[in-house]
Amino acid sequence: MDEQVEPLVRADPTDRTSIRTRRSRRRMGRLIVILLLLVAAGAGWYWWANRTPQPVAPPVIQGGGTGRGGAPPQPVGVATAEKGEIRVILNALGTVTPLAVVNVRTQLNGPLVEVGFKEGQYVEKGDFLAQIDPRPYQVALEQAQGQLARDMGLLQQAQTNFKRFQTLSKQDSIAQQQVDDQRFLVAQYTGTVQADQGAVDAAKLNLTYARIVAPVAGRVGLRKVDPGNYVTTGDTNPIVVITQMTPISVLFAVPEDNLQAILAAKKAGGTLTVEAYDRSNTKKLAAGELATLDNQIDTTTGTVTLRAVFENGDLRLYPNQFVNVRLLVNTLKDVIRVPVQAVQRGEPGTFVYVVGDDSKVSVRKIGVGPLDAGFQQITSGLAVGDRVVTEGTDRLRDGATVVVPAGGSMRGGGRGTRGADAGAPKPVEGEAGRPPAGAGRSSPADGARPAERPAQ
């Protein structure tokens, strides 16, 4: 019997299930390819990042050897610690204050008929300033003089009669009571004459007040009252203000901690010099002497006020002017000092770079005292003759090799610490003798070639 074979049934290409199956397989294949590419890229990046670079020989510097770590010697400027003088100076803020400021006012009531000064004029004591109408006071003087003359006549008459009564009394011609009455009358007229004389003196004084003169020498300010105005003793505004300009004083305050040093210097009999500088503290205006101290300490500020006197012949100090004051308290002699540029401040504290005989620098901590005229007193850590770096300190580190140009000063190379930057903190070496980041960088402008980076 022939075997019956069922016919092969082929999938309908239009069947939706078959189409979705083929699409899913294609997407899966693409994802697998993408994952393989990502794995390959990651492996390549890991190999590149962790490869071992080939060593590169340090650059050859022509004309000199290499310093520590292959860097060329650092050109620096140096100075030698020496003995000298250091002045102990107290700096303070002061105000120019006249020794005398006079408000010229009238002592009489009356019209102001004349002004005898010009605004801004310098006057001497006794110079004529203004005139009050003197006529009413002249009339009062004449009346007082007339009353005095009348009473003087009565007094003389009474005195003559008293002498007569005394003679008659001796002859027992009149009663004693009449003699006593005449004596008392003479005393009454004597008192009246004295009162009249006082009135005359008062009238003369008023005439003197009518003519106003300068009570002190100084500079006349702006006129407050014009001629023709009626002035009285109760007026608020003065006629003019006179300010004494020579000599003149400066008031300034110092901390109470410095009081004992100032008192000790004054007790020793020395004259304490005071210098006044302008607002920028760069231009010297005048030099004077410390005159006196206040008798109390201001508890709100912890300071004591001092007064210095200046001759001010050139009138460079002006009333109420702001000035910077420098008070010389003491002068230290034969102390070790170095230029202020050499003193550095950083992590070790206050230190300097000392140049050894092998042209290598070492960091040395020091103790410092007062600063004066670009020099800093060294109280510990240095000896006379030690060489310290003053220029090119910003790229130094402990043990670095340096080269000192002829004369000990750099010309065009390196950036030293100058002026006000002398006290600023500088980078110092950290642990294990390595400087902090950026401390060892160099640039072509500093006289050294930049270090080459290894090839990547």
C-alpha cells in the first residue's frame, strides 16, 4: 500500500507573526554588535591610560650646571646681616589743633562803624580790628567827670571847715558835737568822690571797649558782621575769629600699652621728636616735639591723647588738618638688622632664606623687632655676616641652589619681595621637603627655562 505523504506547508510570508520574529532577531543582533564595540573601546582606553611612558632625559642647560631636581640655579639678590641703629617709632593719626582760637565779640552795644582788617590777614596782638560808635560813651565820660568835679569841690569845702572847727574847738569856742559832725561830713564827701572816680574809670573803659583790638596774634578768618550793623553783647555770631597759626599743635592718641615707654623717655629728660606727614603718609610736613600728655586714659578706646607742638613757620600745618604722626620713642643701637625684603612669613612663622657657602639656601626661623627705614631688627636666628635672600624669594625652597649676580643684586631677573609686600606670607616647603603647588614654577621672564613635560 502506497504511503501517503502529506504535502509540505510553507509559511505565508505575509503572516504577521513571522514578520515580528524576524525584526526582533535583527534588533538583537545590532545590540550585540554595539555592546562588543563598547567593550572594545573601554579596553582600549584602559590600556592607553595605564601604559608606561618612556623616560625623557632632562633638558641640557648651556652655560651652567643643574640644581636640585634638575632645575637650573635660581638667580637671587642677597644682603648681609649687619649691626646698626633701629628707631622705635609709634605711628598714630592726628589732627592739627591751634593753641588759641578767639571769637572776637563786642563788649558794648552800638553800631559797628568801622572794620580795620581784611579777611585772611595776619594780625599781631593789639592790632586794630573794629570800631563801635564811641559818642554815647564819650558823653557818659564827660558826665561822670563833671559829677566828680562837683563832689571834689564839696569835699574840699568840708575839709576846710573841719580844720577851722578843730581850731575853734581848741579855743573852746564851739561845741565838740559840731566838730564831730563836720568830721563825718568830710568822710561822706570822700566816699562820694571815690564813687564818682569809679564812674569816670568805667566810662573810660567803655571807650576802650569801643575800639576792638586783636587779643592774640594769628590769622583773621571771614568777617561775620558787616559795618553798619547794630551789635550787642548778646549776639550769637562774633565779629570775626582769630586762629593762632604759629606755633601750632597736633593732637593724637596712642594705645595705653605704649604709655610706660613714653613716660620713661620723658622722665629720662630726653626730648621726644614728633614728625607730621600728609594724608598719604609719604610727604613730611613738619617736625616738632612732644609737649604734654593727657592726665587720663580714655576707657572707651584704651588710648591716651598727646599734644605735640610745631613751630609751623612755613604754615604747612593748617587747623583741623588730618596728619599721620610718627613719635620717636627710642633708638636701639648696635642691633642686628636686615633689609625688610628678606623677612618672609608663612607656615614656619617668620623666617629668612640663608645662602650657605655651597650656594644652597636654607630656611631659618628668626625673631624680629621693630622696623625702621627699610630695615628689620633681628632678635634671634641670625648672626652678623649671614647672607640672606632679598630678591627672587617667591620660587625658592629649602636646599635649592642659587646663583648671586655680581654686586649681590638682580638686574632684570627674578621677582623679589619689595616695599609693602615684604610682610606678606610666602609659600614655604611642606612635608618631606616638597614645596606646595605652584611654588617651584618658573617662567622664561624669570631667567629659567620651563621644565619639559614627558611625552604623552
